[in-house]
Amino acid sequence: MHICRKEKRPARIMALLIVAFLLGGMLTGCTNHVVDSGRDSAKQTAVTKNKTPEKEITPVQYYFLNGSLLGSYDREGWHSLCAVDTNDRVFGDGEDFWAKDLLVQNAYYIYDAKNKKLLSVSKQIIWSTGAGGLGSFADDQADKKLAAYGELYNPVEGDVSLPRKFSLPVKAGQDLAGLKIPNYSFFTQFVIDSETRNEYELVTNRISELFPREIIGGLEATDEGVQALADLLKQEKIENTASNFSDCVKSDFDQDGKIEYLMFANNSRSENGYPLLVSSGGTDRLGVYSAMLYQDNDGSVQTLYSDVRPYQGEYKPDQNNYMELMHPDHCISIDLMTIADLNNDGKVEILVRKSGWEYGYFLAYALNAQGKYEPVMRSNYGM
């Protein structure tokens, strides 16, 4: 037995030597691969060890409503052209948007937001490029800079707006690097073959399933909504004003499988569009208002927007128990433009138009992390 053990030992040693040789060759091969790649092996090991997975880049998606740029959405969230504020008297700046970024897009998709369908695809846009007018570029050299990229559109002698048509995509040079989109009354006209246009034109640079769910409108306001409006009018000390709901829609807004309601309340208007002051019985504590209310499936109501303006004059109703207000400050209303899933997260955004006397703005609302709607984009326009 001792003889047998002595005979096996050299074989074991030979096997170990073969394994060691093979392992050494493999390690040498790995080391040589790093060296041959032209990189320092120590640095390469450190980079590999500390490397974190790259974040998925979300392309920037721009949004226009009736030709007015609202803002955009990317992996950082929402970006608004104008200050996101529901106060009519606030017209502050939002974030910067640049002409070169809008011109470099391959195409824009035009949706009929009222009938919830894709209307057309546009590869040409028209901008007013003249400086000094309402909604014009702040750069007084804008017309000269843009002249190299677009031709005059239906030029009219003496027209200082200098509308130019641009064929997309425009590979702009450094001369457009600092040309910022104006934040008041600047409009983009999208050229399409069809003549079918409407006031509910929603445009974006990426094709999307914007209207994936059923939305039912033309409903009566809920009891909870009626009470919420009554509480609002009382809080603002115009509780003798008659309540009036102009629209109510229902849908599964937050994709929780339950129904929510969105309600709009505006004071009545005359045939000429002027506000009517309507009393519910008293001759004091009256006023005009516009409000938007969101009712969650648990019955709770969130006031997303309200503008209440008490009337200070003497109330002299006619035979129909209302009087027509002619003062421009009283011409206010808020109306639903559309409900759409703008950023494809399964939850819908609410797009509305606030109108005043010779001014207005569009607002887009989105659900936040707490499940509450908040304004995320705004675009101002006016005369």
C-alpha cells in the first residue's frame, strides 16, 4: 500500500502543475487584452467597478395649444413657457425655450383635441420674425438671422411682422443659439394640407396616444360640486350670487379604476358675451366668478382654479332678475379645452383656457406625487 501511494504522488503533482499553467495563461490573456486595448489597466478596472447604469433618456416633447407654446416634458419633468400661476395679474417668465430647438424637429403632429383624433402631420411652420411688435422676438436682429432659414410667407408691403415659412428640420447655425421664444402672444402656425382647423388644436412633436380612455361630458354638476361652489362664493362674500355650472365631465382621470368628475362654473353671459350679474335673492354680496372643481372618487372636491370678483355697484335687475355688466374687468371665464395623456404615463392632464378682456392664457394641470392636480404649464396671450 505504501508503494501505491508513492506512485500516485507524482501524478497529483503533474495535475496541479497543468491546472496552474492553464490558470496562469487565462489571467495573462485577460491582462494582455486590457493592455492591447490601449487603456491603462488600473484605470479601466476602477471605471468598471464604479460604473452606474445610465438613465434612460426621455426625448423632449413640446406642446402647443392653438399655436401657443405651453412648454415641454422630459425626464426632469414639466417645463413651462410662462410662470405657472393662476393669478390673472401675474405674467412672469417661466423657463427659456429656444428657436433652434423647435426648428430642428422633424415634424409636428396636429390633433383635433375636441374630437380626439390626429388631424394631420406638419413639416412646415410659420413664425412672425419681425421685431418690435406684440409677440415678436426680443432680438432686434431676429428677422435677419431667421431670413437664412425660411422664406417670407405671402409677403405684404409694409407688414412689419415678416412672417416666414420654415421647412423642417432646420439645421440652424450658431447665429440662432441665443434666439429665445417670446413668452407673450407668440404663435406658431402649422402648415397642413387640410383646411379643417378648429380652436381645439393640440400639437406636439412626438406622435402619442393622447386620448386613450372614455370621457363623458355634458353632465349635471354633482351634489358635492354644487356645495363646493356655494362654499367658495360664501367664502368670497358673494353668496347671494346665483350659481351656474357651464360644464361637467367624468372619466377615470388617475387610472385607479374609479370615476372622477371635473366641473366648470362661470357666471351667466348675455348674447353679446358680456357677464350677467344674477342674484339668487339678495341685492348685496353679489359678484362674478369662474372656477374649476375636481371631485375624487371618495367624494372630496379640490378647487383647482377660482377667480371671484365682488360687484361694488348698486344692483338694478331687469324683469329677468339679472343685470348686464359692461366693465371689462368682469369679463372672465374658464373653459375646458381637452383632457389628454400628454406624457404617456397613463394619467390624464387637464388643459383649460382662462379668458379675460383682451387677454387670456392656457393652463395645463397634471397629477403630482400626492395624487392632487396642480398647474404645470402656462402660456399667455392677448391683444
